[in-house]
Amino acid sequence: MLNKLDITRNWLPRYTGMPLEKFGEYILLTNFKNYVQQFAEQFNCRIYGVDRPMQAATNDNGLTIINFGIGSSNAATVMDLLTAIQPKGVLFLGKCGSMKRSTEIGHFILPIAAIRGEGTSNDYFPAEVPALPSFKLHKFVSNIIANHDMEYRTGVIYTTNRRVWEHDESFHQRLHDMTCIGIDMETATLFIVGHKNEISRGALLLVSDAPVTPDGVKTEESDKKVTHNFVDLHLKIGIEAMTELGQKGEKIKHFRY
């Protein structure tokens, strides 16, 4: 293994249990096993990696879904591993906490950017480089949302590697001062590492909690309600958007600087 491609072509199957030739050209990323399970049930396809760190499945249309786990380090890892197949588009189906009163549980967010508060992305680009999605990929997602007569929010996501912060009032104030619409643990990392690896990328985030309000902190019970009420549509929009992108064959250009 003398170069990055040699490593990732060995490690992507190692992490997922899926042979390289089974991966499609378009990828859905998620943090949750149940997304992969629902995808596999819908398309009657095999789930690889049940005994591995990541689980993956590919349907007959060449769309692959991967559960990469939680956190910015895992987000960076999967975006590095995907260089083994150099996908044409990657969409993250994640959950986030709301930072705005106008953004409620069950709403969708298409981030226009993400603030790099996680630290992981500093290993890829200087802090001045913004974490941005690929606009054309988001265009397909927004069209599908509109087709479902749904609204979505846009704004900036704050990405942190800190898990338990809901009790910290000074951190709340910092988030308020940055005027972010939501907070998560992966989006900025996915955008930056995608940029580094010349992978077109986007994110469709489902608001799952409102952590800056006293009764809005996520619990096991509240998360089950979100899963029951909104996850089917979240996954459906992601599948339809990436399938349409693949069928139209519209190239999402990555510009080198």
C-alpha cells in the first residue's frame, strides 16, 4: 500500500463488508442502522457489514446507502474511504438540533454552509476555507421536497465534536451569537473532506430536537417519536433525489483551485 487509493480500496470493503464492485455511483450516508434496514427492505437487497463498523446496501438502480456511525471523525473516515470508488454524488441524511424558534421538530434543513467547530476538518484545509455543499446536488434535493409539497429551511449549521453540551449556558450563548439554524456533529466535516477529495456532496438534515429549550433536549422517547413520524419521508426524499440525479446523468462539476 503505497498511496491513498491503495489504502482506501482495501479499507472500504474492510469497514463495510461490501466488495468494491457492489458500490453504486451515488451514495446516501446516514448515522442510523434503521435507515439501511428500511432501504434494504424497500429494494429487497442485501445488507453488508452487520458485523463491521459500517453497514451498506445497494439497490438495482446503483444507489448505495451507508451507515457510517456518529461523529466528525467517522464522517471524515467515510468520505476518505469513498475515494476508493470516487462516487458521482453523496448525500448525507442526518439529524440536527434546532437553534431557531421558527425551525421545529420534523422540519428539513438544506444547509447553505457549515461552521467548522469540530476540529477534524482542520486536518484537511486551513480554518479559513468554508465548509460548503455542492449547489447542483442540493438543487435536485430541493426539487424533490417541492414535489412532496413540503417546505424546507436553509441556513448555516454549526458542527461540533462535543456531545454533552445542552447544560452549558455559555455554549448556548455562543451558538446564539453565531446565528446558526441548527447544530450537528458531521455536516462540516463531510463538506470539507468531500471538497478535499473532489466528491460532490450535500446534506438533508431532519430536525430531531430543540436542545436550547428546557423541554427540547433529545431523549430516547422523543427520538422514537421522530423516527416514527418523519424518518420514512426523510429517506424517501433522499432516495428520490439521488435516483433522479443518476437517471438524468447530470454531472456535478468539482472545480480545482
